[in-house]
Amino acid sequence: MNMGAGERIKVGELDVISSGTILAYQGERIQIKPFPAEEFSLTFVFEENEEKPDERDIRVEVASEKDSIWFLTNFLNAEGSATGAPVLFAEHEGRKLYLSFATYIIGTKEKHTRMFAYALALGAQNAAT
């Protein structure tokens, strides 16, 4: 859900600006555009490493100044996986931008629905240098 007018959510010192739960199906990418007036997006690609199935990995590629692709490896399990803490990945209007997420699957590895819950949050205003 994108935050409605006047709605404010804080988690610790962070201001949540966008959050939601998304259902995705076998092999689908997820794209989030948290700032409708801007061409800023995060795309999530889910991959599996058959050689190291117990090792989870997050790799981020910057596709452009305003677009990033997050490759999430070995996040295919019914128990779920999540970020251990908010991940700092960018700045927006002078504030640090963080991502937190949790994901799990319903079904089997071969045929499943993915639940992906996320929160984007801004930190305190950066001090001028």
C-alpha cells in the first residue's frame, strides 16, 4: 500500500513511505515504483543456486540512476526469509532510503505462489556538508 494522505507510520527512527504485500506466481518478477511522480523503481528477481541451496544472497545491480534490480537467491522456502534489518540502498531528497522485506512461498518449488511483504522507509534528514 502506498501511504494515504496524512497517514504516518514510523518504525524506530524510520518513516515508512511505502509498504505492501504482493502475490507473485512462478517465476514472476516484482516491480515497485514507490514515488508515482518519479521514474524510480525497484525490481526483484528470484533465483535459485542448486549448488548451494542453503546460502541466501542479495545482489543489487544499478540499472540506471533511478532503477535498481535486486537478485534474491535461494529465497524459495515455505518457512520464509527476511532482511535482518533495514537495508540502506539509496538517498531520496537528502534522506537515506531503506528497504525491508520478508518472503515465503505457498506450494512446492515446482509450482508455487510467492508472498512478498516490503517496507520502504526514510531516515533522518542528512546533515549538510
